[in-house]
Amino acid sequence: MEIVNIHEAKTQLSRLVEKAARGEPFIIAKAGKPLVKVVALDQPSEAERQRLGFMTGQIVVPDDFDRMGSDEIENLFGTGA
């Protein structure tokens, strides 16, 4: 994440706000110490973005998952025996 000092933020505010609006947040620092984080208002939080794998270890996919119900499906479409 980009860190900019207050002076740079003042002189390039329009560019920085556009970047944040596109989903590229940045931090404003004073004397090297981070003060604030600027993000788009509709940007999802970090917790909301990290959903991949959120149920790891909580469910089990059967080995025949890709064949489950194949007989019923074949019968419904008239291709079964």
C-alpha cells in the first residue's frame, strides 16, 4: 500500500483520491508516522474480501460429487436406460 507524506498528499490530492476510488487505498503519514488510511467508501473491508476458503475443514465433498444424481438426470432428459 502506498504511503505518502502530508505535503505530497496536499499537492497530489486529486490523483490520490482517484486512485483510492479505483480501489487502491493509500496511507497519509506525517514525519514518517502513518496517520490515516484513505479508501473508497464502497470498498469492501479486508475481512469481506478474504472469503476464499472461509469454510476450510468444515465441509466434505464426496468423491463421486461429479456423478451424483447422474441416473436421475439421465432419466429426466430421456437419455437413461
